[in-house]
Amino acid sequence: MRYLKVIAQDRSGKGTADTVHFQFYEDEQLQREATDADRQQLRSLGKTYLKCAWFNEGEGEERHLRIFSQNPSADGTPETVRLHFHEGQKIAYKAAAHDLDNDGGLEVILSSDVDNDGRADRTDRRRVASMVEEFLKLGV
């Protein structure tokens, strides 16, 4: 399985993330770090992810996001994109977007409180949809 790992860090110690790293994996093996060209494409995804307040103090990597797509119909287009917010190896919470009719549109967004503001609401679903759309542009 191929996935994008997103890691936010608070290196300044100010209580908010100030650094975002992107890594591309296949079957738990790091394939590569994001290049400058990747970073330009991932800018919007990174900004939205920072609003989720899921970051590490210092240079830690325990808290991170793994984004991956699934194509059960095997037609080459993803029907589901999953977001797993990890705390180490444990998944702390999940979100997903589904294209039910395989037309390229996201009909169902499932999310919990991904921005950690105490409410699971429309804002959370919009953030999930935004990250999914940016991820799909990568063609991972």
C-alpha cells in the first residue's frame, strides 16, 4: 500500500506547528521525501493539516497523518481516500472520503473532530475534503 505521511512539528516551542514534512511510503518503506516540486503541490494540503492541530513538540514524529487511497473496483480511479491520524503506531482517529458512483466526485465525507476544537462539524468535513482533493492531485 502506498501512502503519504504528513508530520507537523513545533520546533520553536511556541505551542503551534511551524514545520511540515511530507514523506512518500510504500508498504511501510520510505520511498522518498517530498521534493521542492512536491512541496508546491502540497502547500494547500499542508496549510489545512496545520489547522488540525495534530503536531509534535520539537522534532518528534509520533503524531502524524497517513493518507492513502483505495480502488476496490480496480479501474484505476480511487473510490475511497482514508486519513489515519496516528499517535505512534496507534491510530488515534480516522476520516474518509468516498466516491460512491466512481464519477470522480466525493459524495460522502466521514470525519470526527479532525481539527481538535471539541466539535465534529461541517468545518471538519470541509478540511477532510480539502486534504483529500489535494492528495488526489498527486496521483499517489
